[in-house]
Amino acid sequence: MRVFITGASGFAGPYLVAACEAAGDTVIPAPPSSAADLTDPEVARRLVAEARPDVVYHLAARAHVGQSWADPLGTFKANIGIAANVFEAVHAEAPSAVVIAVGSSEEYGPPAEALPMLEEHPLRPQNPYAASKASVGVVARFFADAYGLRIVHARPFNHSGPGQEPIYAIAAFAEQVARGLAAGENPIRVVTGSPDTRRDYTDVRDIVRAYRLLAAHGEPGVYNICSGVSYSARELVAKLGEIAGVPVDHQIDQSKVRANEVADVRGSAARLHAATGWAPEIPLEQTLRDTLTAFS
């Protein structure tokens, strides 16, 4: 199996590369943007033509919610433009390839219906990143309908694990705990934004396993990838303190509280399970422990 991966050097990308290689796939990662700018349609088309892929995993994106507020138009241009270029390149050069287009649970926004969020729930994106990902989903459906491309729109909910930058919640909390342990603090001070907003977390290793199963078994359409359980920042910080074996002084920084933040995000992966048999295998406690170890 020949697989072409955009965003292979990001957070989930290396895990996906490793999983594909372990399965015997021939992996062709898109070069970093400094060498190959996927916002250029000719570059995208050339890379897909050279890769001759059976599967395309499209992970490349500006992926941080907070940073998207600083440059909304740049976020739209990058995320929508790159996706459209990749889909058009597949249409022109590898029309039989399966495309896994990675979206986000942020597309849903505040739940208009009861939790858990299902794939058919209406989308009400509440930040520029979320709006860009919802738009990518529309573009994906267009290419599937107009050209018959086999595009699967995966909507992973929050995912974490070793190697994630500490600009994301679990990694940021774990990095502070690791730094406090190294300094001999007791209690360890951990600063967060809103303590009670809840998110559905899945280990990145389970996420990439879902991508591969969708490539093998998923029909075109939308699939949530999630645990079905949500946790608050307050609960995550407490769990990290228990794992580290130290008391934690949890402080709230109001400047870190985001505008239009959705109070609770929790999804159902029933459609994904029915199509592929996937279920999360790595418990949150292991994700937290492994992330903390990576910063130690």
C-alpha cells in the first residue's frame, strides 16, 4: 500500500507514519512547508503525482484554536486552500485513492441537541479554526459528489499524548507539573484557563489507528473519533497531581479563558465502531502518565 501523508511532521503525523510503516505500507510524507508549499496547487499536484498513492491522509493544517483568533483570514486561506489543492490533485492524479480528510470536533460548536454529538448534528463553529474545518468538510463533500472521490471526513475530538506541544491543554498541564517536579515544588503550581469547560480526550495513538481503519473500511462520509467521555481542566490537573504523587495548587488565569468557549464537548463514535470495529484502547490515565514522562 502506498500512502501519502500531509502534515507528517506535526503531532499526529509521526504516529501515523510509524503505524503505516509497521503495517508494511510505503509511506511518502509531504515535505515540510518550507520545501513544498501545499497552498500552491501545482506543488500539490506534483507531489500527489510523484507519490502515486493508494491512500492520502490529509493532516496538514493550522490547528490551534487560540492562534486562529490572531489571524482568522490566514487560517481560512491555509486550511481551506490546502485541502482544496490536495483534493484537486487527487482528482487529477490519483482518482482511485482513498482520502482521509482530518476535520475537528470544533466544527460542532455548542450542541444544538443533547450530548453526545452525532455526525448529523448541525454545525455551529465558534472560532476561526472551527469554521475553516467545517468549510473543509463542505469542500470534501463537493469533490466526493462532483467527481466520485472516496473522501472520508474524520472528526477527531481532542487528542493528546507524548510529543504534543504545550500550547494544548493536557500537554500544557503536564509540562507545568514536570517543571514543578524538577524544581522540587510542593505543592506544584499549575495555571490554566477556564477550569470547568469539558472536552472529550482520546490518545493520539488510538486516533491514528482510527484513521488507518477508516482508510481500509470506511465509506465516504463523516465519522467522529472520540472516547464518549468528557473531562474538565480541573479534573485533568487533579489526575496529573495524583499520577505525579504531589499536591497541586491549581490557579486560574482569566487571560487564558477563550471567547465563545463551548462548555461541554462529548461525542459518539458509534458510526466509526459500526464501520470498522474501532474503540479506544488507551485509558486517559496512561495518556496523562506518558505525556508527563515525556516532559520529565
